[in-house]
Amino acid sequence: PGLPEKPYNISDKNSFAYVSARDRWPVILTQAVDDVFKHTSNSEDGIRKQEGSKIVAQIAQLKYELQHDRTITPLEDDGGDDIAGYNEELEKLGNPRWFDAPWLFAECYLYRRLNTFFANSKTWKTHDVFRVQKTNAFKSSRAAVLKLASQYRQIVSSLKESKEPTDTRETAETEKEIFTDMSKMCLWGNATDLSLLTTRASKDIQKLQENHSDQVYHVLKKQRDEGKVGRVDIVLDNSGFELFVDLVLGGYLLAAGFATEIIFHPKSLPWFVSDVLLGDFADLINALRDPVSYFDSPGNGYSPGGTEPETPLSDSEKSDLEFLFSEWSELHTQGKFLLRPNRFWTTAASYWRLPSAAPQLFEDLRQSELVIFKGDLNYRKLTADAAWDPTTSFPKAIGELGKVGSGVRILALRTCKADVVVGLGKGKDAELRSGDSEEMKRKWAWSGKWAVIQFWDGKL
Ligand code: F6P
Ligand code: MG
């Protein structure tokens, strides 16, 4: 489908695309080299050592090509059925140089290329080059995890005790507030993103620009009132703390009777540093199974602020985490928490192409009552990462999916970490830009301090 607006390109020096390619990606690749190097020197296995050195050289080569603005080369075949698609796209784009390529394509290509090095080895096939970073970041979010664990336990326990959802006006209001809080909590869980930690620590507090969570509440409540509760899907973004809040939201939706099952969509290969792989899901559940050794182990923290080891977990903290572990393992066993990976999520395609490029996945998502897209990259893909006028409506910017009767109910929970943004009131973008010394740039939207909650009901 023809895009009315151009996708952001790395050649645009006013965009975050340019800054990303120039400043962030080299750092990310250097960290990947460090990781492989460390794992290589720890290994006793001769072949693994040899292959490790080769991978280090390949990553260094990739970094060289990027920094010297070479032509982006076709991906080497590693058996993945997505390789051909990447290479066809590259050709269609006219085999651009790095600093003249569409941002979305180049960034997806970067992570896919990195993965070919591992996939084409014998001993590193499943190595997750970002795993250590992800684990350390999760450990450093201990305080927030403990706080939410206790709140979750209270909310879910009281929902389980109250048998009937009483239908007075007041309780609906209270319920709507809880729903909104849950959505916001799940949204801001995205503000901690490892790929951005190369340029800043994302601790600052933020503001919500557009919030459609009331509409979503009413749709779900209506479904429940009419006895038509169904499944909710969460297209995951980052692991660790964000995955934790996604599980909190999922568990809440089940307990409140807004969903019968939650389907989580993780990635199939290490992606944008922090994204969830199946293994990260397992890591999180194991952390809850044994929180003392996970959160209390000495020298555990990646702590951007450099804090000292924390106090040991108290008995009530331990018991809250145990509650979470038993709840979530049970939901998993009962088939109410399901994981459903799909290679489409790690192609470079925007979701404008979802219906044609991944028809089965599209059909599957149409079976859902609500599909929640988490984070920045999902939003870029929803909107084709194009330079929309910021007042463009959300449904217009998401192409096919935004059509009446598309069959997919879409909720985007997005903290803004890139240039593209839609659904803003007239003049808002100018207002947010003004005061910035470099007004040509939409810097306010890069920081992760602003966010949008946008909804389109494709079942209308
Ligand atoms: O803007 C920085 C960036 O790395 C983008 O390239 C990418 O869209 C995003 O952050 C990743 O963030 P998230 O994990 O929220 O998708
Ligand atoms: Mg991510």
C-alpha cells in the first residue's frame, strides 16, 4: 500500500535516525563485542573460542561498514526464511549506503545481521548477546518490582474475594480508575529501555499527550457486561521490568474479568537490545521462583546511579514475590498466559504490511478482543515510521489496520523515543519544540519523557 508520507531516513540530520546511526549503534555493537569476548575467554571449548573470535571480527566489520558509510550488503543466508525478504527489500531500496537508508529498515537489518553471525556458527547459535545487560537491568529495578508486587497482590486478591462485579456507578468509576492506572503503569514500564542507556539514564518523569484508555475500558466493560469476554494479546517490547509490568497488566485483566486468556508475543532473535525472547520470560519466572538469590546476590546490580548492594528482602517482600510466582505459573499451566512467537515481528516490515506479509498472523490477531502494542518500535512500525504531520489521526497513520472493519482492536502504549508521532492537537508539537535551541528537531519526542495511549477499534 502506498504510503502518503516518507519514512524517516538516516540522511535527515534533524532526525533521531541520524543520531542513532552515528552515536548509538556503534556503542551497541561495541557492547556486543565485549559480551562475545568475555564469553569466549571464559570458555574451555576450542571450537567455541575459534568461532567466538570470528564473530568478534564480524561485528567489528559491521561496525566499520556503518561508521564508514559503506553500502549495506545483503544478509548472508543463515537458514532463516526471513533472509530473502530482507535482501529483496534492500534491492528495492536501491542498495543504499548506511547514512542514506530508511531508519526503520536499517535498524532492523542491523540486529538481523548481527544474528546471522551467531546463527551461522555451531557453538553460538542460541547465544543472546544482550542477555547479561537485560539481567543486570532487571536486578537494578528491584525496588519498583517489590512495590508493584505488593500492589498487584492486593488488587488481585480483592478482585478474587468480591464475587459479583457490583454495578453501581461508583464502583464502575473506581474500576475505571484502576484500569487507567494499570494501563499507565504498563506504559511507563517501557521508559526503561537498554538501547537508550547508551546516551542517557532514563529516570526522568514524564507526561502523557493523548490518552484513550477510557475508550478501551468501556469496550472491555461492555464485552464483559454482554458475556462476550475473550482473549487479549500483548505484542511485547522489552524484557525485565517492562515484561514484569506486562504480566501485571495481563494478570489484572484476567482477574477483573476483562479477558479469558492473554497471549504474549515475544521476539525470535535478540532484538533492539532489550526485547523479550522466550528465554527472558523463563528468566523472569525463575527470578520470582528464587528471588533471594536473584535480587539479593552481592554485586548484582547494573545500577546506573552506582548504588551499593541493597538490604536483604524482608519476609513480606518475599511472600509477595512468591504470590506472583504461584499466580503466574498457575496461569501459565492453565493456558491463560500463552506465549506465541512469530518471525514477522523481527522482519523490517512495518505493520502496514501485516495483512499481506503475514496473513496468518493477521487472521490470528483478528480473533483477539484487544491487541496491545507495547513501546516505541511497535509504534514506529504501526505508523510505518513515516514523517506524518503530528495532527494526523491515529487510524489514518496505521494504514490497513486503521480501517473500519479491519477486525483488529489496537491499543498502543507508547513512550516516545523517536520522531514519529500522531494524534496531537493543533499547535502542540510547535509548543513542545519551542524553547529548544534546535527547533528543527523534534527532540522532545526522543527522550522517552512523553507518551501516548492511542486506540483504534477495528471491530466497528
Ligand atoms: O529511539 C531509540 C530506539 O532504539 C528506537 O530506535 C527504537 O524504536 C526504540 O528506541 C526502542 O524502544 P522500545 O524498546 O520502546 O521499542
Ligand atoms: Mg524494545
